[in-house]
Amino acid sequence: MRYIPNSPEERAEMLRAIGLDSAEQLFDSIPRDLLLTAPLRTPAALSEPEIIVRFEQLAARNAAARRPSFLGAGAYAHYAPTIIDHLISRAEFFTAYTPYQPEVSQGTLQAVFEFQTLVCQLTGMDVANASMYDGSTALAEAVLMAERLTGRSRVVISEAVHPEYFEVVHTYVQHAGIELARAAIDPHSGRTSTADLATVDDRTAAFVVQSPNFFGCIEELSKLADLVHQKGAMLIVAVTESASFGLLRPPGDCGADIVVAEGQSFGVPLSFGGPYVGLFATREKFVRQMPGRLVGVAHDKHGRRGFVLTLATREQHIRREKATSNICTNEGLIALAATIYMATMGRRGLQEVAHQCAQKAAYAARQIASLDGFSLPYSAPRFNEFVVRAPVRADELLKQLATERNITGGLPLSRYFADRPNDFLVCVTELNTRAEIDALVAGLKQLAVATVAA
Amino acid sequence: MNGSKITKATPHVTQNEDLLFERSRRGRIGYRLPALDVEPTPIDEIVPAELRRDDDLEGVPELSEVDVVRHFTRLSTWNYAVDHGMYPLGSCTMKYNSRLNEKVARIAGFANLHPLAPAEEAQGALEVLYELQQHLAEITGLPGVSLQPAAGAHGEMTGVMLIRAYLDARDGKGHGRDVMLVPDSAHGTNPASANLSGFRVKTVRTTPEGLTDLDQLRELCATGDVAGLMLTNPNTLGLFERNIREICHIVHEAGGLVYMDGANMNALVGWARPGDMGVDVIHLNLHKTFSTPHGGGGPGSGPCCCTAALEPFLPVPRIVREGEAFKLDYDRPQSIGRVRAFYGNFGMAVRALAYILTHGPDGMREATEAAVLNARYIAQALASDYEKPYQAPPMHEVVFTDKRQARKGVHTLDIAKRLIDYGFHPPTIYFPLIVQGAMLIEPTESVGREELDQFVAAMRAIAREAEEEPETVRNAPHTTRIGRLDEAAAARRPVLRWKPTAKAESA
């Protein structure tokens, strides 16, 4: 096996050196009747060329990866500068462990410190951790943190939060004695209804809202923050489309207490859902209840600046069952990719990406809204996603669009909401060309007419 | 040289790289996008001003592409990594990360695949997940597999929740089984995961031989409130729990289930299977045993494997096969629910599958054998110079202590830092918690004999230094670009982000 340096002859010598006759003796502490007597039934070893062919063949069966797409809903196709993959492919980064020994881990530690700072800058918050698994689990951890901070056990979640995020929160809190309630959306604006936030009461630990929300609408965060804070509850803001930070008022400026986000938009491949990276930021006063790792500044005895893992007394390896979270491994390399993305795009690029997304989405929305039979049910301002109501079943329409026009036109909302057969969610990013948008619009027009006529 | 005097050289910037924010210079650009190709809409008509940010992203770096490449390349040179050499962190399994696995995970048909693409157009990805599930089931002897957990601790939480859901279904809610037993040698994630799943944690002692105390286990199980046991096997002392059948029997007789932490599965693959031992549920770390890279702290992947009895409770969606087609199955009414959006860290699944297919059954067995042999070789070679608190022959990792060196005032931390001067990453230190001054060494199979010998020589040299010149060890490392950092001061006044100085702001 080419990944094992010692040859069989060297291993035989080593066995003799430690006084053993056979490799089997290495496993003497395992009761004999538990030792396998036959080889594992997994496929026989393949050579490198065979592996490449096998995976190329598998990848070729993912037709959706090869066509223009308007899918978003928690995972977004954005431009990723070429240097990201080169830099994260440096062995010094990707084959290192969690930086437990700071003297030989300063590269990772300084990059994490930069990541934390960038997350603070974009979210408008004071402190950010070294990453969570993804946006959904970051949200679940935020809910648990709010419960610890407030001592209250009820959490209200907007119905415009990504359905899968809600499911993850539900799984996490089901044994924590936390009661989950939902806040309705306004059927006209598409925003979480602020008219009546009676769902938030004095037992409520936190109100959870996503902005832009699952339906693409930008929420009135400042207004929500005021209402929520009046009840002594915390406002948790989730962001699935981090490109929006380049344009929208940061949640921290709007009064959010905890901000979580999915950082995949920052130069991370779609990769069928992962690995992604969860961003987690909060106010300075809450830092000791934060989950996850934190990197801070430290100095050596000569006064030289360095970076270390810090405030570890919150964490599982010290506090065990009393820790703020069970998280250990996080998404280090993906956080590094996001850091490189933010640095490369920089102050100007982050804004330009956001503006192009908003402009192209506005163009697409206008074109689709002008089609006979199609409408945009929500009036609230949007960033780069919007709901379209079709005159026919959306799932069938989109399937036709894929097979006949080679375009993935969006996400049928029936995937999550059985009562919305004709609605679909369209996402437009800076990567979608005008020609693609025009082809989408033309395809929708002709296929819908054909379907209605049939 | 026109007479200019060369004074003592100051360190090159590569050894003193500023933060991104300090390197930023107004007006520098590191990207270029295609020009906007649609008629622009006045921005106020898209997003009104009160919903837009008004800080112009002040403080976010402005850098050229060259600046960014040099910055991160310089930072990278300050890291020790598996590709430099032996990285013997115990229970972390720092084995070689194959470039082939990196290559296949980046194939465009995987990398560009949206998770919400229709299943019929993502058949290749679903087949990867399904096939990996099948192989992990075979390797562990546990047929139900979910790849959704994103890391080991996430897999633990999932596994413990499965136990909870199973007991609720079997005994009805309010069964009163709210105790999770965790050995005192366990990883901290175990009790934290149990707590997250609503269990009270009770600790099981380790015997002087380094194994789970069966008598105490029986006592703890006699109270009727035990939901299960979380056991690492081999345990974190590197010892196989040879009474594993009896342990499982005791817990099962008491009505509980056995969860195995699979962090140390690199000692078993191809030789023995948890499912055959009586274990009900296990998590694996694809980023340990199956060689997906640790990435400086992730991403990981923590698949959960369980018995057929627990299978109905696994997270949704399940990846299933119907004839020739692979599908996402959401119709699992007893499921604990989702533990993560989408299907887990798919990119890690691609790499792990490539690992399994590259090794084949023989290669995996060979890797396990080589990993255990390397650890055993070190165990024997260092016993003359370091205290070995448990005498039984270890599996894939071995624990030593600083007991002999401590007499000269040299402690585990000092020995660890001194190893850096000799060119090695230190082992896991001060873990497991039950061993005072622990040094937990796991070489893995990815180290050749000459490097093992060098490591042993370095450890022996340090033992000698501890006797003859303890100050040298106590002040280590001497060769790194920074010395030991004052972690206590860092925690007292935490600085967790860069902020502009007053001077920079006014400039």
C-alpha cells in the first residue's frame, strides 16, 4: 500500500525488534472470537487511474452540475477567485490539525483571527467565533445560547426561516426543554409580520428571523429588534446568503444580539451541500456564553505578537458536560477559504458582488413579472432571490425547463410547502449572465403557454 | 556598496507578516468581475436606503491579488503539518491526506452540484453517499448509516439522540432513563454531547490496569435509570477494552444501549468490528480513520452507524436505493430529525470513499496493522526513559507521563515544546485527564521506521536534557519565530478581533 512508508520487510524487522513473531500478535488484546476471520467485503483496491475514471463517471451523472442554474435557498453559486483553492491546497494549511500548539500553528491562528475580524465587520457585531459547521447548526447553537443567557425557555421562529434550518433547530432543542413557536409572515409583503408580535412574550428567550428571508424578502430588522427587546428577549438574525452583507445594513447595526450566517457564498464550492462554514457573532458582553473556538492575541516574553486559542474554559475539553457546546472540530479550512475570499474581493469587491446580484435579480424579476400568467406574490424589497407564482405547477414547469431548455430555473416551493404547488424560488447571482436570464424568461413563457394550452 | 554599513539583519517580512487589515492600502484591488450586463435599476428602487449599509465597508481590507497570495503563503509557512512529518497527536489520527482524494473531490460534477438539484439529476452524488454508507456498514458491522453529522461531536450527539428516541419508543416517554455513563478517560465531547441530548452524566472509573471498572459499571447500572454508556474502544489510553462483550452485556441487561466513540477506529479497521462486539451505535471520524484532511480544525465528518433496531431513528433524509435509482427518503416517522441542512459534508464523503476504494480490504487491514505496530514500537522504545503508567501493550496509541522528568522541574508542556525544536509536532498533552502529565502518542501508519527512530532519539535527548540542563527544556521552543505565548494574559483581557487604532482612523 503506497501510503504506508514501511515495507512488509521493514515491518517484519520491527515486529522482531519488539519481540513479536507475527502481526496477529499485535491484536492479542482483542478476544479471539471478535477478530475478523475473513476480509472485509468492500471492493478490491483500485489504482489511481481507475479511481479517477470511477469518480469522473460518477460525477458525470450529476447533470444538474453542468447547466445554468437559478437555484439558491441556502446554497449559492458565486464567483470564487482562483487563488482560493491554490492557497487552501497548501499542505501547511490543509494537513494541519486544530492549532493546539501555537508556536507551530501561527499561520492557522492568525488566519482565524482575521476571519473573526472580517465576520465582525460584515455583521456589525463585536465578537465572532472561529466557525461552526454551517448556518443551520450555527442557528441551533444560537438558540441554545439565548436560552442560557435569558434563563427563558421559549423561542419564536419566523415562518420565513429556511425550513431545513428550522428542522435542525427543532432536533437540537428537543431535549433541552425549549418550546418552539412560529411567527407568521405577512402574505402581501412576504416579510415576517411585525403588526402583531404577541407571539413574543415575557417567557420568550429569543426571536429568530432570517434576512433576506427564505422567500428572498429583506426583513425590517430594526423594527423587529425594538419589539423583541421590549419583551426582554434576544433577536437572533440568520443569514443564508452572505453576499448580501455587501449591500444590506448589517444586523448588528439593527440591534441583533446574535448573528449567524452560512458562509458558503464566500468562495466555497456548492459541493452538494458541504462542507460549508457557519459564521457566529454576538455582543462582547455575551462572549463567555458563546459556543465554539475563539482565537485571541497573545504575546511571548519578548513582547512579540502572536495568536492563541483562548477562553477555552467555555469548551468541552475543559468543562465537559457543563460546556457551552459540544463542538470540537469546526470548519477551519472552509473558514480559511472564506477569509481568502473576503480579502481578495475586499472592500470594493464585496460591494460589487452584492450590487450585481441585486441588479441582475431586479432585472430577472421585472422580466418574469411581465409574463402573462406569472406574478411575484411579495412586495418587500429583495436582494437576489424572489418567489414567482406560475400559472401551472412549478415542479413540472421546472422539470421541462431542465430537460428541454437545459436550465435549472429555481426551486419549486412544493419541496417544503405542499400547499404552494405553483410557486418557485428564483436566485440570481453575479454569475448568471443576461443571456441566461433571458433564456430563463423565454423558456418560462413558452413552456407555460404550452402547458396551459395542453 | 558605497560604504553603507550592513547592520544586524532584521527579520524578513515572511517572519513578521502583518494582519490583512494592517497591510491594506486604499485603492488596491484584488479581483475583477465582468461588467454588469443588464440595464441598472436605481438602487433606491431595489433596496431603500434605510435597509442598506452606510459604512462603505470601512475597515475591510483593500489588497491586490499578489498581496493576498503572499500573505497567506507566508502565514502557511508558520504551520507544522502532516506533510512535514510525524504529527503524533493522540486520538487525532494525523495520517497522510492523499492528493488523489483532493483531486476527485474537486471534479466539477461534484463541486458545482447544488444540494437542492432534483435527485434524478444528482444520481452520481447520491451513489457516492449510498456506496460510502454500505462500506461503513461493512467496516463497523452496523447496518444503519447516516452521513449527515458534520464532525465527531456532531455524530456523538446524533448517536446519543438515537438512543434517546429508541428508549422513548420502546419504553414510552417518561421512562426515567436519563443517565448516560461516561468513563473518566473519555473525550470531553462525550459528556457535552450527552448533556446536549438531555442526559445526566455519571462517570465510570478506570481500573489501575487502564480498563473500564466492571464492578462500578454494574453498580451504576443497578439503579434502573441508565440509558446508555459512551465508550471509546480502544480507549484513550490506547488499550482495547477486552471485556467489551461483558460491558455491553451489563448495559443491555440494565435496559441501556452502548454507544461507541469511533475516534480510535484506526486501531480496528479490517481486524474487528464494533457491531460484532455488541455495540449499538458508533460515530466515525472520516477526518481521522478515513484520512480526510483536518484542515487546521475542520471540516470533519462524523457518520453515525447503528444496529437495525436503531435505524428507523436516524436523521432524515436517508439515502436509499430503489432498483437502479438513488433517492432521498424523508418518510421516516420515527427519525430524530435533521441534524444539519442538506446531507452533511459531501466533499468529505467523496474523499473517504476514494480512501476505501484505494486501499481495498487488504490495504485497510494493512494500514491498521502498520499503525498499531508503529505505536507499539514507540511504546517499547521510550519505556526506558519515560514513565509508562499502564503496562498492557497498547493498540494504535500509547500514553507516557512526565513523572521522572518532573523531579527536575521539567513537565509535559516543556517536553512538548522542546520536541518542536527537534522538528516534531508534540503529542496530545494532558489528556486523558486521569493521567497526570499525560503525553498521548499516536504515530499512525504514515510514518516510516527511520522517522520513528528520530522521534525516539529526540524524546531520549529531551529526557537527558531534563536531567542535565532542565532550563533548556523549560524555556523551549528556541527555534520558532515566536516563543511561548502568555495564554493566561490572553484570556484575562481577550482581544478577539482587530480594530483600527486612533492613528490609522485619522489617516
